[in-house]
Amino acid sequence: MIRTKKTFLVENSTEFKTKILNWGQQFETIVWLDSNQYKQQYSSFDCALAVEEFTAIKTDYLNAFNKLEEYQKTTKDYIFGYISYDVKNDTENLSSKNFDGLDFSDLYFFQPQKLIFIKGNTLEFHYLKMVDDEIEDDFEKIKKSTIQNSKKSKQELKIKLRIHKDEYNSKVQIMQHHIKRGDIYEANFCQEFFAEDAHINPLQVYTDLNKISEPPFATFLKVEHQYLLSASPERYIRKEGNKVISQPIKGTAKRLLSKIHDEKIANDLSRDIKERSENVMIVDLVRNDLSKSAKKGSVKVEELCKVYTFKQVHQLISTVVAEIDEETSPITILKDTFPMGSMTGAPKVSAMKIIEELEETKRGLYSGAVGYFTPQGDFDFNVVIRSILYNELKKYISFSVGSAITYKSIPEKEYEECLLKAKAMKYVLLNSK
């Protein structure tokens, strides 16, 4: 599919970021990806806005990867969208029977009529031929776009927990019993916070959440009445040419106001035996997943347990890379590695079965992935964490958090880690104007 490309230079790309996202709100379908100019080795742009479906695929998990492969090969264009966690059921003998208050499709991708990239102070418009006569007009409209301050709803949100503390502790102990028996080594156990009969301004909530965290994989996604407002710090997987990169996160420590204390807690995290062992287990899992489609002997660990610092937390991140043959389908790579090991546990299938038994909520888009494919078959996907999900029709708001459970885990500390991860999302929901 041939696109018309036009570039414009702007003086203030930060201001234009806000204007572009605001202008995009008029469309029923939006994917906004923002790196927040976080310095990272692997990156193609600072921001991207994809809007207005030309073609799309929306499906449940049955044969989801095969359907996506057919769509991606047929389209041969930029496509943006998501793979929900429950697409795991397409590749393994698994199920998802827990409560779902959001009703997102299991998989959704669309070919945008209008696509805008921000790279430094350059705006790149990539429009399909049918709408390329609108580029200059859209650029002028974006320049004039203003932020509309919505009034805060008089309604006060009541955020509830799906699993309360005592029940959480007992479920962690059951998981540790599975570990003791040898069923698993580690599993990511998640819990949901939710609000019913609730109304929010999605753009304002996203803006406030992103401002608090400024992560490298922030996402605003809208598909009709369903929204993802994500401040994700984690990359699931990226393909550039014959190279594949995965960057699992395991290990979290809060930021401290004092520079000396903050540096100490980051240094302590880098040497924490429990946190490092959790990370290494997932690195082994990711290596194993990548080896299924990689060239023999090409899977390597570029970074192991490196501390990355964000506005709210320090994280232990590892970088695993691999080389693939040119003939290997990009969908095969996703199918072999999905879902991200940091959100499951090891061994992967056993962990996912136990997770399903103990969690109370269908994960859906949470701990799935949002991203895009290029016309050349390259791709980049985040992990959907630190995210608020909203069904405007059902007036249902949800955000989930989790932590890695090992034999040495102390339930009270794992619960505290969950509360730390939930803090920013809860704050913006209760305080966004």
C-alpha cells in the first residue's frame, strides 16, 4: 500500500505532541504511542499517532495468530493494534473463564488512513492516497488545536479490590505450595482494582498518568467506546531487520526524595538476590521462547539485571536479542514468545494454568501487548502494565497490578509491591480534572 509522505519542521515538538493527541480525539479509532523521549538504544520515533480505520481485523483467540498473519501479509502496510493476554489460548491448551467487566476483543489491528510520526522536531505525515490531499489542512488544524478543559465529574469514584488482603495472602501461599511441589518456579500473580457505574475523561486521565510516570512505552488507545490509558515502562518484543529484541522487567524499588538514599535503593536493587533471581528466571524463559524461531546459537543476553530509573520507580531490566532468518514470518516470532514471560512465570504453561485458577479476573488486554507492524514486517510491542482500562458504555474502569511469586516471597511484601504499582493509577483516577 503506497502512502504519501510529507514532513514539517516545528519549533516545539513537546507542544505539538499535546496538539496532535488532542486533534486525534475526533476519530473513533486511535493508537497513540509515546516514548516520552526516554533514552533507549532501540527506537524508531519519539511518538506516533495512527487514526481512522481503512481496514481492520477484530477477533477472538481462536486461530488469532493465523488470522493476524493473513491480515499482515495481505495489507503490507503499517498496522497498529493489540494482542490480549488471552490469545495464549490460541497456542496452548488453556482457557480464560474468569470475570470480565471490560469486553475487549482478544485481538484487534487496523490499517490507519492517517499516520503521523514525531522524530525530534520533525513531523512526518504518512497518509493513504485517498486522503493525502488533507495533509496540509490537517497540519494547520493541528497547529490551531487547543486543549479543552473538561469539568471534573461531581461523581466520586469508588475504587474496589477484587481480592482483599487476607485472600491475597492465602492465594500466594497456595502458589508457593505449587512451587514447593515443583509445578512451577515462579509465577506472576495479579489482582484487579475496579470502579463500577463510573465516568472519566479518558484523555485527561491518560495525560495525568503519563505526566506522573513519563515511561518509554506510553499508549493511548481508543476503539469506539473502549480505552487503554497506559504508562507502560516495558517492551515486550521488537523486530528490526533480522534482529529481535525482548526486554523483560522483573524487580521494582520505589524512588526516594533524597539523592543519596535514592541511589542507595537503586544499588540495593541491583544486588538483591531475590529480585535478581526472579529476573534471571524470566530471562531464561525469554531465551527459550526466542530460540524457537531464532538462528541456532544466536540468542544472547545483551544486558542482565540492569537498573533503569523512571519517575516513580527503579526497575531491573534485561535485554535478550536473537537473529532470525529472512524467511521467518514476524507472526511466528510473536506466536513463539507470547505472552511476555515477565507476566506469566516459569515453566510458562504451568504458570499460566495456576494463574488462571487463582486470579479472579480475566486479564484481557492487561499484560497483553500494544504495538505496530511496518510495511517491511518489522514490529515493536509494549507490555500492557501500569494501565487503566475503561469501557465507556458499561461505565466500568479497571486496573490490575501483579508481582512475581517465588518460594522465598513474603506475601505481605508482595502485597506492598502491588500497592506501590497501583499508586499512580489510583491517584489519577481520584484526582484528574
